[in-house]
Amino acid sequence: MLEVLIIAVVLYIAIWSALQTVRVDGESMVGTLQNNDLLLASKVSYYFGDPQRGDIVVLIPPSDPSKDFIKRVIGIPGDTIQIDGSQSPTALLIKPGGKGPWQHVQEPYLPEKWDTMNFCCLPNGTQSSTAQPLAIPAGKYFVMGDNRNRSSDSRSFGLVPRQSILAKAFVRVLPFGHFGFGSGPTLVPATTALLEGPAAAAVVMAMPPALLLQWRRRRRQRRETATTTAA
């Protein structure tokens, strides 16, 4: 009996040290998580690695160290990020590692049209009045809630230090009918439909020759179709 009790205590301590349950409070992650959802989070996931784009994490917000928030990692150290609300829909653009052409972040989980706090970023990661690229420094992360119009996140409290990210939420356990999280974000090459001005020219110039030729062919076909329709 004593051996069983000791083993049980050791297992309990090991599990408690590695995992934690998290109750969602609020609507900032609606689209993926609902108010009062119960999640299981791993406290050891980031002992051996760093947060990755798309991770749903438990963090301490710089604006209020007494609270824990649940957000999604959007930008990681080295990325260049920009949010352009003049596009429809709002264009969330990233250069992974700060290199290459812009990539458009596709997010099928957003619950509605994103039209609030949709310009970024100032040097500290908060929202701006126009689209401004930001190079995310080492040890900092850009996070947002999936419910963009109703989320307090990096757009309001800035970039999050690595040490403030406590755990990775990896599964929803309650309610039983909504087990798991669904799909995450994906990166696709940005097109001139998402950009305009100098940014659009940069994307076109960065295209491989075969892709550029294909893009020009489609553009010419669209113009010819429009002319035929007008006639």
C-alpha cells in the first residue's frame, strides 16, 4: 500500500508539473474557442523548444501581470509583420524570418469580417493608423485572439516576451462535442489582389519568371474578358 501511495504521489506531482487545465474566460478566441471551454495545456512543451506560429498559448500579458490570457501566436522572432486594413478582407502579411516576398496568412477560423484595430504595427507591436511593417526582435512574439474585433492582444499591449509565454494549449476537453481545436493558419504567396502601391510592385518583382508569366497571362485574360463584357 505504501509503495502504491508513493507511486501515486510521484505521478501526481509529475503530471501537475507538466500539464495544467485552463478555463477560457471571455470571447477573444471565438471562432476556435468558446467562453468556459476547458483546455489541457502543456507546461513542458516550451522547455525543449519555442512557440511556433499558430500555437494557442497561455501567457502573461504585459499590460496586467496578474492575469493569464489565451491567444494565438501569429508572429515569431525574426518575422516581419504588417496588417493592412485598407484591403478587403484585411490583409495579414508576414515575411517568415524577415526574408523573401510577403506571405498572406490565411485564417479560416475567424468568426466574422475583421474591421477593428486592423492596421499595424508601431515599433512596440501595437496598432497603428496605417499599415507599417515591423521586424519582430529576438525573444518577442506577436499574438492575437481569433475574434479580432473583440480581442485585447499585441495590437493593444504590444509584443510578448518569451518568458511570459507559460504553456501550449493542445486540446479542448470540454465540452465533449467540440474536442480539439480545428485547423490553424497557413501561409500563401501574397498577390497584387492583397497589395497595392510599392508593396505590390515588390511582390511582382519577386515572382519567379514562370509564375510572373502566368500572372501576366491571367491579368491579360481578365482585361480581355472585361472589354468583351463592356462591348
